[in-house]
Amino acid sequence: MLQPGNSVRADLRSGQITSFEIRANAGEYFRALVRPNGAQINIRLSAPSGGAMANLMNEAGEQRTLPISVIAPQKGAYRLEVTLADPDAPARDFECTLVELREAKPADEIRIAAEKAFNEGKRLQSEGSKESLNQAIAKFEAALPQWRAIGDQAEEGHTLDIMGDAYWSLGQGAKANDCYKKALPLAKAAGDQAGEASALSNIGVATSLREPKKALEFFEESLRLSRAVPDRNLEATTLNNVGSIYVLLGEPRKARDYALQARELKREVGDRQGEMTALANLATVYAALGETHQAVEALSETLPLRRKLHDQRGEANTLLNMATSEVQLGELDKGLESYRASLPLSRAVGDRRGEARTLANLGALYMALGTPQEALTTLQQVLPISHELSDRHLEESVLTNIARSYLQLGEAQHALDYGMQALAIQKQILGAAILLGGIHAAG
């Protein structure tokens, strides 16, 4: 039985339920905290009658404490059950603490509502579809004013950070970055170093394509904080991100060192999803080093687990990267099969950028295979997505390939029209770059 202020450490094993009893009178408020220690767990709170009062889950490798707050509707013994979410996961210990047991106050109902909205959002987010991600964002939005009403800056910041992840998954980078930037000062004000480290790492990701060296600064600060907490899982995620930056900067050997560190840490904390991301990054590094066979092997290693976890977004991205490597190896038929398998998965989860990349690469492959009409049909699907994403580089590249497709079809005028559109965008991009360079020099 849990007693107020006492922490209990227990083991979690596959197929077993670890349970705690909390005794409360009707109308009393109690709040328990579960520290998962990196285990991916499911938590269920039952009333004395046996009915479920709360259900929540976390992500593999997560260190953040999970709160459960309740106003007891009846006197009796409440049962808190904890199980491993992954039946193949190794045994782990975790910690449970009853931090409050007292008469309920009006603010308690607000906290309970905020926790419920947040947990529902997390559940929807884990489904990964476009519809569920949008529904998750709505739940997170509902929780924000409730956290503000009770002055819980740590949870408000954490909710914004997680909401940013949902926007990022939908390809809405600007909205994601806005959430991360709002989360950072809240985490600082609350003294939540783990929250601060997470927000910094996410801001680094959002900054990486435009300012990779600036992103490194965010990642280095995130690493310092995650090691101070310590949060090995967040440290591994950030190491992974640093590796990605060094690939962008043309330093794949440095990138490999970070990617290997990240993979080992992810394995150590039992974050299988994170391990897959590390393997995917390692594949990118191998590709940059010209070690294409190793890249395909690393990617292939992730596919069975992604499918087992129903990670359609990750599966789509893995197949896309595999296809690119297969084409580089001259295995065009394999590449075509992988691109075709990736496309419906990107569409299913609403990943517009992934869909655009797959279509653009598929169109280029059709050109290489000597089927320009299929290339043209495929490439024309990318243009509206490039407009939606405001990606001028993608638009220019696709217009150029459409022009080449028309040339293969012998339609010179159409080829010229699209070639001129591509040239106009090239000039705009070059002009903007020169202008930015001039502004920088003047500063």
C-alpha cells in the first residue's frame, strides 16, 4: 500500500502486473507519480468498484515522471496497476510515490481535467495518422489554459513541447518551432531541466535546415542539461541530431561517431523506436561515406520492428531511404518497389514532405527507366505540395525534371515552358542568397 510521501521501487517483468493500493475517503484528492526509468509502460487506476478511473502511457526510453491525480468518488482501496507495454522488453525497475492525499480543492479538478486532456492527446498522437495527430493537437490545446490556471509552468511547457512534435509530424515546421520556443522559457522558469533540454533539442531540429551551425549550439546546450538531469534517452536523441547536422555540414566521419553513440545509448535505455531512428541516421552517414551496402543493411534492420510497432511514418521514411540507396547501387527494380511501398504510407499519416520527396524521386527514377509519361504524371503531383510547403528548391527541381520528361516525349515547347519556370525560380533563389549575403556582410 502506498503511503503519502513514501516512494516504492518495484520490478516490471513482461506479462506481469505490478500493483499498488491507495486508500482514500470519498471526496479526498490524491496524486501519485510514477517514474518509469526508461521503461515503456501502461498505467491503469481502478476505483474500489473495479471501474477504470485513469489510463495513461508513455514512450519507450522516457524518463519523465507520469502523474495520476484523482478526487475519490467513494471510500475504499484504489488500485494502481503498471505493466510493460512491450512484451519483448527486458525487466526493469520503476518508482511510484504518493505525493498528496488530502481534502480536495477547486484547483484539483482543473489539474485532473488537464491531465486527462494531455493523456488523451498522447494516446492519439501515438496512433500517428493525420487525423489522430490533429485530434491530439486539439487535446493539447485544451490542456494549456488549464495548466496556466493552476500555475503549473512545467506541465504547460511540456505540453507545448509535445504539441510541437505533433505539428512536426504533420510537416508544419513553423507551428512546431513556435511551440518549442514557447516551451523553453516555461521550462526554465519551472526549473525543469529535462523539459528545457527537450525544447532546446527540438528548436535545434527546427533550425537545422536553415542554420545548421546555430542548431549545433542548441544541441550542445541540450546535451549539457540532459547529462545533468541525467536523462540518457534525451541525451541519445540529441546525439543523433548532432550526427545529422554533421552530415549536412559535409563531415560524415564526425557524424558516424555521434550516430554510433546514439544507437548504443538507445539500446541501453530500451528505446527501440529511438534505436530505429539512430539506425536510420547511421544509414544516412554510411551513404554519405559511400558505404551504400551498409546503409541498406542498417535500414533493413529497422523495418520488421517498425511494422511490429505499426510505425507507418517511420516505415515510409525507411523505405524511401532504402529506395534511394538501392537506386545508387544500380538496383532500379528494387528501388522502384521500395518507393511504391513508401508512398501510400506517407499519405496515410499525412506526411506531405515525405510524400513529396517520394514522388519526386519516383519521377526521376521513371525517367531513368525510360518511361517519361509515368515520370510526368508522378512529378506533376509534387508541384501543389511544394507550393503548400513553400519549398522553392523542391519546386525548381521538379519543374526541371518535368521539362526533361517533356523532352523525352518529344514535346519541346512544353519542355521550354517548364524549363523557363525553373530558371525563374533559380534566379529568385540566387538573388535572395546574394541579398542575404550582402545584409550579413553589412552587419
